[in-house]
Amino acid sequence: MRVSNLFGETLRDMPADTEIISHQTMLRAGYIRQLGAGIFSYLPLARRSLRKIEAILREEMDAIGGQEINMPVVHPAELWQKTGRWDTIDESLVRFKDRRGHDMVLAMTHEEVAADLTRSEIKSYKQLPALIYHIQTKFRDEARARGGLIRVREFVMKDSYSLDRDEAGLKKQYAMHYSAYFKIGARVGLNLLAVGGDVGMMGGKVAHEFMYLTPIGEDSLVVCEACGYAANQEAAVFAKSANLPSEEGTLTKVATPNASTIADLSAMLGITPQGTCKAVFFMADFGPAKSAKLVTALVRGDMEANPVLVKNHTGALNLRPAQPEEIEAAGMVPGYASPVGAKQGATLVIIDECAAAANALVAGANEFGYHLLNVKCGRDFSPDIVANIALAVEGLPCAKCGATLAIKRGVEVGNIFQLGTRYSTALGATFLDETGSQKPVIMGSYGIGLGRLLACVAEEYRDERGLTLPMSVAPFQLSLVSLCRTPEGQARAESLYTEFTASGVEVLFDDRKDASAGVKFADSELRGIPLQMVVSERSLQNGGVEWKLRTNQDRTIVSLDSAVDCVKQEIKRQLDELNARTTNVPTWDE
């Protein structure tokens, strides 16, 4: 490819309204252009990089038995209605009607279609196990697109679907994907961390998210450096300390003026926050068939309520913070609230298991300036749900080994789910076993976003001059820069370009005659191509061409005769180095 013919300009000025450096750099390097919020065009450089990522994904999926298919991006609503997700997913799922008035869906994922295909194609246990995958455009109407390709609305994803006859088969395919995703990360130059995740709208029992650790990440991850425990904060657990040694006492109302916070209350009564009960209020959406309802989430005063766990355990579709008037409508007083004495049935009460086990806590009296001593769950109020709803935060003890937990930031580049029979049962995807009994196919779902993966590589591999992409992802392997002014020198550069191309080297040839040396060098480094070779009258006089790595400013002279071999050897060395990282990748330990 000649730079003079390359579609897409480099930018000298820093793009406005960009908050992440890798996003700025990809814009400046001519990789991407933004069309709208969370919607991007991929210019030739980015498209070449994405094709390389696609090739890696195909190789790793094929290696574990995957068969590539292609599923539609537009789905009849009936499939999503049968699985219940038509009603349970918010506006991020784009719904519309076709010209005949039929409800349709713009795909954000393909579990429904995969299950429908399974229904039509799988009849017998002899056809299982199976693994299908595709690389397809998706659309998710994100409320807050940000960070360039980190969080977009339109994106390309590799999603695969495992089909098995039993749980053992599902676990085997899940384990293969677990290791394959680490191999994918290694081959693009990223060290990924697998963390336990929330199953969310996907359903199922087990899920892992594959995270690239970075300060720009939106996800908070709970990590134990001692034993390796790692989970998304939304799903993390921790070791809960024992309750205060207190005997069950008589419910007593005490004056607590100006003590509407746990800190103020603890100071006034001379107790630790551990001896108090914190009430957190949400308004929950339970779907069109049910009206919104107030949820009262109770945790010990030294803990925080985890909204995701509250949402999961209550079965709510969405939660939002309750307004004071909504709390008051249930017979409770904000700042001094508890379910003790609240209106019967006006709120759904969920309490953390640790608070539920306490003999005597201090809780609100539902009267301004007053609290209750010796509140006991089950005696003084009856919760609707007792579950783990406490948020894991930095400094708490690890549930596995007791060491101190840390919080890290990360970007989720992939996820894997053990779906079970949720989708196969809903859509009639069954098979006949050896006895002739009809059973539902057991499914797994595995996704990885291509654009987000490229964005994470760009975030990891950059410096003050631009991108420094690894050989496996870079759009070209070699940047060949001609500084020749004489016809003889230009002919040498052209001949070398032809030789590189004929030998299979992916080369971007800067043949521009109207660009200065400084502009050519700046553009070459900005684009992040791993190898650079410069042809000039001076280099030719010195016996050859100048040669360097993108990550090293040291230049050496190599002869014209050895230039191609030199480049090919370095390409092989760098690719071998990346491939070597795929040995001894982590495995899933159930």
C-alpha cells in the first residue's frame, strides 16, 4: 500500500471531546472517524488491524472445534418474547416494526437465534457436542457511549454458542473457551485477568469476564493478591466479620437528634457502625405486568448495599434511587427509616444475611430524631428476602484466604456464560437421548468484542509519539519511507517496495513527494507500524537503507541485498514471541 493512495489522513491537532489518550491517538493516526455517539467508521488501517484480530479469533475457535456460521442482525420479536428478554431488557435493546407491522429486534446478542437454529438442526444426542460461532455486527443503544471504541453502540463481536447433552459437556466447552480467551489476549499482546461476573440479562449460573487492567476502565474489580481470587465488584463476595457479642434485648426508642447518618449515630451512641443497621431505598421496575415498588435494602452499618445483588435477588428489571416522598409513602422517615412499623406491603424488604443474623442492631424509628435499640430481624420485622447483598470494597478480608482485598479498574474485553437450558427450553431446542427421551440442549455463550479489543491494544501500546502496535495487530508490518529526491534514488526505493511486496511482507510505502522528512517520520510513528526502513540518498551512499524498530530510536544500516531477510527475520521473531505467550495459559478450575 502506498501512502499517496491511502484513504484517511493523519491529524496534527488533538481531537476535541476525547477523554482517553488511545482514542485521541487512533483518531490522529487515521484509524477511525466518529459518525455519531458511539458509532464509528473504521478506515483502512483499523480495518486491516481488525481483520488480523478476526483471523486470531477464527484460529482459536476452530482449534476448540468451532464451526463458523452467520446469523442475521435483525430478529423477529417472537424469539425474544419467548425467552422473556423482550420485556426484561431496557431501551438498550432496539425494537421496531417492519413495514408489515411485525415487531422486530436489532440484535445486541444472538442467544435466541442460536437456540432457534439448534431447534431446527439438532435432533439426536449423536449430534452433540457442537460449537458454532460467528463474527457479526451488533447494536446496543448505550445510554452513555464513551472512550472511543471502549463503549460504543454499534460494534462487531465474535460470539460462540456451545451445545451439549449434559452439564459435564458444558463445563468442558466452558473450560476450553476460558483458556482460548487467554490465548487470544496473549496473541494480541494483552495480559488479561479472568474475574467472576454477574450473569445479568444472560441468565445461567456461572460467568467470567476477561479484563484488561487499566486506570481508564469502567469496571471495578475486587482482587486478592494472595490467593488469586478476582471478581467484578458487582458479583464479588468477602469474608464478613462476626456480629458484635450482644444479647437479645428489648426494643427501645431513644432520641437521636441530628443523627441521620451512620457516622453521626455511632458517635452519639458510642457504638461502632457494626452495631447499626443501614437502610438503602430503591424504586424497582418489575416489568409491564407489575407496578414499580419501593425496595428497602438493609445491611449492617459498616457495609454498603450492592445494587446489582439487590436487583438480582429481588428479580427487578431496573433499580433507581428512591425519592424522599416515595420513602414517606411507605410510612418511613428518610434519615431515620427502617421497616419496623412501616406500612404493610408498601415495600419489599431485603436484608443482608449478616444483618439478619444479628441479635441487636440500632435502626431507624421512623420518627424524625429517633432510633430504635435492640432491633432484631424476624422478631421486630419480617423481611421478604434474606441474601448476600453487601458490596465488596477495598480493605475487606478475602472470602477464600482472609487476606486483604484490593480494588482495580479494568475494561471487559470478553465474557463467557454457562447458560444451561434457559434458551433451549424457551425455544424448544431439544434432542433425543439413547433411551428416546426428549431433553433440552444445554447451552453456553461466549463473546468478545473486536473494536474494544483493538482499543485496549491501542491503550497498552502507545507512547508520546503515537501507537506502538504489536506485530500481530498492526495494520502493516513495515513502514518503508522514501526520502529520495533523485530519479535514481526513487527508483531504488520503488524497487525495494516491489521486492518486499513480492516476498509477502505487509508494507506501507511512504512515496509522497510533497511531504517533508519530518512529516513522514511523524506519520510513520503515529500509525504504530512495528518496523521502519528509510531509503535516502545518504543511506544509499552509506551502503544500504536505515533500519529501526518502532519502539527503539537506534538506527542501523543494512544492505539492499539483506533488507528483505532482515525484515522477515524480525517479523518472525516478534510473532514467535507473542505466540510463546500462549503456552501455560490459565485453566478454569471449577
